[in-house]
Amino acid sequence: MSEQRHGYFGAFGGQFMPETLMNAVIELEEAYNKYKDDPEFVRELEDLHKKYTGRPSLLYYADRMTKDLGGAKIYLKREDLNHTGSHKLNNVIGQMLLAKRMGKTRVIAETGAGQHGVATATVAALMGMECEVFMGAEDCERQALNVYRMELLGAKVHPVTTGTSTLKDAVSEAMREWTNRMSDTHYVLGSVMGAHPFPMIVRDFQSIISREAREQILEAEGKLPTAVMACVGGGSNAMGMFYHFIPDEGVRLIGCEAAGRGVDTEEHAATIAKGSVGIFHGMKSYFCQDEDGQIAPVYSISAGLDYPGIGPEHAYLHDSGRAEYVPVTDDEAVDAFEYLSRLEGIIPAIESAHAVAHARKIAPTMSKDDIIIICLSGRGDKDVAAMAKYRGVDLHE
Amino acid sequence: MSKIKDAFTKGKAFIPFISAGDHGIENTERYIRIMVKAGADMVEIGIPFSDPTAEGPVIQEASTRALSTGVKIHDIFDMVRRLRTGDDAVTVPLVFMTYLNPIYVFGREKFFTLCEEVGISGVIVPDMPFEEKGELGTIAHKHGVEVVSLIAPTSENRIEMIAKEAEGFVYCVSSLGVTGMRSEIKTDIKSIVETIRKYTDIPVAVGFGISKPEQAEAMARVSDGAIVGSAIVKIIAEHGENADQALFDYVQSMKQAVLKAGA
């Protein structure tokens, strides 16, 4: 294999940042390389995960779901049980420990569904750092509870009204703010995207998901799973779920994209299914866009998957054929949201419900010797009001 | 074809930016002619991008307005072709300012072939740093188009590397943050420009935050010219299709200001 270009995964990735931020990302990479294997840094990270995040997260055997689907055995990797209710804390704690060592006193973050913003606000409170979160104005409305949670935790939330007022605009605005002030400020990017070194750093911090899951499944079943699956927006929980299984060639890696109202409509966020290669938000990857390279307005019921791009390592795993990416519609995700709630007593985030929905499709076609692990990336409490609305139930007085 | 360096032959240069298609591509064409008549030494033509991450609100809004008219990259090339032909052809250098994605997705070969054909001398791409300039460099050069490098107040140890390979002119970014008018520019531009000049002989122009004649004069005093974007875009936003006189007066006053710096 030819040597990998610095900061690239195959043809994807890179460091497409304005010159003003180049020294900031270079400084970040140097700090990360200095500390990632530093025993004191590793000890502090593991200690916080054990005592604050609540790791290791459970690998739960979904007996009723398995019996109902009548095929592969279903396991759920319970990232929803982490403190703050999603996998986002895995990355945030790592980046914030790094930011502290870099002498930063202020952090900024983008957020879609609000999960990453809440995680960042939480750790900022824990570490006594100033925190500002950029969130699309439309998402602020969809996820009003998370806006209040962030404020409660001491963060300042900036509703972003440019563009489509969703996640991509929140990322753009966080990048603009970082350009304005980087000497005391670290940008806690929430997914495996953006300019190098972010996709690598976020993947490394999220890879704890597959590190644990691989050990847990070997202990429970004495063998590796047939498939692991996760929802994909930018792709951080999926990268975390895939990473330690990549060398296990027999394990299928399946990413579930948001197909919104269907990939044959204009209203979806299915980047791999419908996108093309471009360069945006610091990275070369797949994007939903037109023939002039204008980024398309995307849509998903899930604010966390409502993003027109995908992390560069996913683009690479797709092109190399190592991972599969499948579209899942709003309807399928909402059905799966209700299905898991009723069958297992677990209310999944609407994002994670996309992966549950795909498992419902493929598990019945597999044998009882097969094993599927679904990354349950977050809890669904934040989505209850939106799901009620989707079903025509008015929760307001 | 005119080269970027030609812009710096009539004293200190004044370089306005315009967002192509803002209030219609016909108006953009007329406004470029007016700015050149008023003394603009080169014009930066912005190809609007849906998500311009290096721009402040003024140029973001102009890009949105432009795209809402349905303007396509092909329309912008057609406009440049019209500017370059006929008795009243514009002869000063014209450069494109845009993001990597429109060029990459439109097709790099096709893009630079058209640049050469219609008479575009260079491109300014704020999301393509030194490390990634291979994305455009080779193809652009094949078609005689120069790729302008930006140097920022945070570039520090990177200045030597960037300046040594810079072509056309060096775009010196005056301030941290995104584009937009600033009441005060606090960066020590003089010392940054002096550092740049240790490594290159090509002209250095300063942009970001400049709107008033006094600022342009101050920047031109320590460099080879001043670049103004948001203030121009704001005049067009305010006057719409009737910005002719206001634009002419503004550009003329700015050119006079930079000339004063060279006197």
C-alpha cells in the first residue's frame, strides 16, 4: 500500500482551513501527539470515564427483540447510559483534558440535536471553563429542552440563523468564532469531521466504544459479531463502533444514514447514497451538493443526522468497500423508536433509532448463529415531544 | 492577458471585491465597469458559495442574495467574457475569489480552461492553505492562472514558507476573524509586511476590515495596496440597482486615499 498522505484516509480528509487557523490546528495536533500516550493523561481520562461518564457501558443482550425478529442475536451497546445520555461525552472529556493541557480557558462547540453541546457544557462546568455553543435556530426550537440544559450548565447558547439554521450552519459559525479568538479558545468539534487532526482525535476518543464492545462480545459469546451497526451523520458514534472491528475482516460494518422522506425525494441527508466528492468544512469527503458545488439543504427528522457531509474516514471505508452505508427513512426510524421502547423498555435517541430500524430489516434474514451489535448512541428523552408531534399528539396544555 | 502584477503599476493599488450575481449578474457587470472607471486597479469577483465560512455577515448575505437569483458559475464566466470584449473592454486584471468546493465540483480542468479563455488572472481561495495548494496549483498554472496566497496575523513561523512560493500578490489578512468592516485595525501590519518582503519581491496588499479612506491610506502606506469587500457589498445592498454613483464616488475616494499613501 502506498504511504498515506499526512492527515488523509485514502483520498479523503486533509486540512482545508483558513490560514488564520492553520497554526491552531497544527498546535492541536502537536499537543495531541504529545499527550495521547502520556501515562498521566491516559490515567486521568480513564479515571473520569470510570467515575464520571460511567464506563464501561453495558453490552446488553436484547432477548425480546431477538426473539421477535427470529434471526440474528441482537446486542445493544448502551452509550445512552453514559452521563449526559449519549456517546458524545467520550470525545468531549478527551478534548477538554487536552484543551486544559494546552492552556485554553474557553471552549466553543457546535451542536445539532444538542447532545454534543450538552456534553461540552457539562465538562466545561466540571473543569471550570467558559463555554459557548452554536446551534442552528431551527434545532434550538426542535430541541428546546437541550438549550435550557446547556444554559443550566452555565454555557452561552448562540442560535445560528444563517443558511438553513441547522447543524452545518452551526459548524460554520463555530469555525468563524474560532477564527476570531483562538489564543485562549479550543474548538471542541463533536464529530469525526473537519480538518485534520479532528477526525483522528474524535475517532480515537470514540473508539473506546468498540474497544469495550469487542471484549464484551468475546466474553459473552466467545466469538466476534457478524455485523456492527450505527447511525451516521458526521459519523462519530459509528467510527467509534467500527474502529476496533476494522481489522476483523469477517465483521460487517454498517452505517445507517438519514434518508428523511426518502432518497428519491429532495428531503434527505443521505450523503453516501446521494452525495458526491467535495471539499467543505475543512475536509475532502462526500457531500450533498449541486453541480456547482453549492451545499444542498438537507433534511432529517433527527437533528443529529441533519448534516450534508460525512467524516472522511467513513468516505474511505465506503470507497474501499470495508463498510456499508444504508439509508433509513424518518418513518422507519420513528417506528423503530417506538418498537425498542415497547419491546425492551429502552427509549433510543431518534438518531440511534435509524440503526435499530436497519437491524429490524436484516436480522430476520440472518441465522441464529449470527450476532448483531447496534450502537445505541443516545437516549431518547430529548425526542419524546417531537415523536408525539409526529404521531399527532399535542402534549401542550 | 493581463497579469496580477499589472495592478500594481499605477501607484499603490486599490482592489475592490464584488459578489457576482448580487442584485443580478447584469448589475454586477455594470458595477465592475464603474469601479474600474473610478480607479480600481484590479477587481476581485466573488463566485458566491452557499456556506462561505471565512465571511462575515455582509458578504454572507450578498452570497445568499446572489444564489437566490439562480446565478451559476457558467453565468459568471459569461459575464467576464462580456467585460473583456468590445470597445469598452475592461483591461485591468480580474481575479476570482471563491471557496474550493465550487471549483472542485464544477471541475478544475474546465474551470481553469475557462479562466484562461475569458481572461481571469488569478484565484483567491481562503479555505485552501499552503499545505493543500496542490489541489489547484498545477492545473491553474497550466492555464496561466496564478493562485494567490493569504498570510494572516497568526501565520508567524509560516510566513517564510508561504511567501517564498507566493505568486501574483500576497494577500495579507489584517485581522483575526472573518471579513467585515472594523472600526480599528490593531494588528502590526507593518512588521508582518516587512517579514513577507524578506522572502518575496511580489506585491503585498492588505484586506479584511478596511472600509474608510483613512484606513486604506494607512494600510497602503505599509504595503502595496488595499482590498475592500464588505464596504462595497454594503453600498450595493443599500442602493440595489441604483448604486452607480455611490460606487463610483466611493472607489474614487479610496483610490485617491491609497495614492496619497504612495506620494
